[in-house]
Amino acid sequence: MAVITRPLVVVNQIGAFVAPSLAEFGERIEVVAGERGCAAPWDVGYADILLTAPTPAWRGAPLHPPQGWQQRSPRWVQIASAGVDGFPQWLLRGRTVTCGRGDAAVPIAEYVLTAILLRAKRLDAIAPDGPDGWLQAKATPPLGTLEGQTLGLAGYGAIGRAVAVRARAFGMRVLAWRRGPWDHADTDVQPVATPEALVEQSDHLVLALPLTVQTALCVNAALLARARIGLHLINVARGGLIDQDALLDALDRGQVGFATLDVTTPEPLPRGHPFYSHPAIRLTPHLSWTGPAVSQNLARRIAENLNRFLGDRPLLDVVDADRGY
């Protein structure tokens, strides 16, 4: 890397909460406040570094880089989200791109365990409105348990690991399938070779995969036909992983018992979509990632990577454009 004799220009489209972390770098950087909802987030002048986040504008970006982009584009782009499927390929190539991998792993894992507990314990459905209702509620089948049930994880990155730790604390058996090699020993999680093997054994199946060409619509009619009867499907990743018509059919047939969906395609779904009213679907508006520490985690990540960039050291959580994550 060439020696920098001027302040690095940092365009911050993420938000003001990052400003205190950037201020610590003093005159080594020049921060330009960007607008998160701007119509052309790629129009950043001669910025050295771009801090950006998913927006409708990025999803609607042109297929080819804007005129002059290659000559004046940033050398490093930090994306606030873990997933990069909402960004054009030309942003992900020709420069270092890092993402927010793991920043929201804890709140997402807590969301998953909440969904599983609600399914087992039915506390959201038990609401006696008087003495008769009290007696009627007591006469329903016993509450379920997590102990001894099997949790399947499709994807075993930061989110999958955070879910596994919490599930094991409840005495669940945890299986995991991942596309890449297993790079660490984890005696509490059992690897499986295929998605089919995962759905055949799982009582609860969590989708924590990146959305790529290879994973799009991976939860389809053929896979769901292999599912253990009554499967609880939980999607905290991307709606595009699921063939939504196939899921509705599997729910109506009872092959899948319930679905907790924090993501859909599109977002939001159009008025009248059956997901809004289906009795076997719990739908939430893509909020599983939210939590009090997520912004702090991202700000710390940016500061650490900026220190590394200034020191000509490798950055953390670099995106592989070919793999899509």
C-alpha cells in the first residue's frame, strides 16, 4: 500500500452513532457525512473508504459500474450487514469489502430460542379469560419441552454457533450443515453431510445461510418432502432461500408443522398475502437482528478495521465476492 501523506477521506453513510469511533482517529481521516437513504449511494466523490448499509437504492443499483467508478472508487468498503446479496457485484470486486458478520449474532440467536420456546410452551396461545377458561386451558395437552429435541442449523457461521450454544443449554441435540469445510472442533454439534439429512432429523430447522446463486430457493418442494413430520422452520436469513409456495403447500399438508419467518420475498409482502393470516405461520418484519449492542459492535468493528487499514494490516471479515459472503 502506498504511503498516505494526506487524511483518508471516509464517507459515512451508516449513521451518526459511528462518529465517536471515527473521531478518535483525529487528523488521520477526513469524515464526510453521507445520507443513508440517498438515491445514489455509490456517488462518493474521491472517497478512500465508504461505510455503507443495505438500502433500496443499492438493491436497484445499475448492473454495471457508473461512469468513472473504477478510477475514483473507494479502496475499502465496510458494509453494515452480514449479508451482501443486496449489493451489486461491481461494488464487491476490485477493492477490499468487509461486512458486519457476527455483529447481531446474539439477538438473532435469542430470537430463534424465543421462537422455539413459544412453539414448545404455547405461552402466547394460553390466555384464560375467567374460571371456565382457566379450567379449559388446564385440560389442554401438557406443555412441550426442548430437552431431547433436535435442532438443525442450515449454516454454521457466527449466528449458527450462537444459536447452538443456547440450544445446548436447554438439552437439545444440535445438528449442522454448512457449505464450506469445518474449520474447528465442536464436540457439542454434529455435522451432517446434506440438507436432506438435516431436515429428515430436525424438529426445529434454522436457516442461517447467506443468499447466493447456490442457496437461492434451496428450501423447495423436494427438500420439504423429506422433512420430519411437524417440522418447525425458522428463517432468520433471507426470504429468497425459501420457495414460498412450496412452504405453504407443506404447511397445509402438515408436513411442516409451523414456520417462524422474520424474512420474506419481497419485504414487505403485498397486502393479502397468505403468510399474513396463515394459522401455522408467525411472521415478524425482519427485526431479529435488532438489539441494544448491535450498533456498538459495528462501531467497534469499524474502528478496529480502520486501525488495520491505516497500519497496512489484513482487515477482519473480508467478503469473498465469488462465494457471495
